[in-house]
Amino acid sequence: MRKYFAMTAIVVVLAGATCTPQERVYGGAATGALIGFGISELVDANTGWAVGLSLAGAAIGAEVARNNQTGQCAYKRADGRVDVRPCPRY
């Protein structure tokens, strides 16, 4: 399993060298999938959980990359509506 983890890490490093916005989203998805897979390995999850965590990580990573690209964040209000405003700068 370690060789798959190492191969995925290499793909993520190569994806991090992208320059177009669409490629950044792919890089974010790859990074998120790697983090999800890493968490599943840390907790010694079965194959189903590993796949689920990898997919969830990919979805979160792609969304984070997309938000970084546009500079917009979504904020959920108490009444259920969602406001889209510029992200805070830290």
C-alpha cells in the first residue's frame, strides 16, 4: 500500500505545478484525495471507507481550489440562505 501512497504523492506534486485555473481545481482534487486516503490509512480503514474518504477529500479539495481561484466564499445564514462574499484575508 505504501507504493500507491508514494505514487499518489508524486502525482500531487506534479499537479501542484499547474498554471491554468482548471488545472488548479484538478490539483486541489488530487491533493484532497491524497489527504483522504492518508487518513484512511492512519485509521486502518477497510477498502470501502478508503474509497469514501478519498472521494470526499477530492470533492473538498476541488472546492477549496475553486474558492481560492475566485476569491469568493459561501456563508450559510441562520434562515437557510447562502451568501457569497469575498473571502476574509488572514
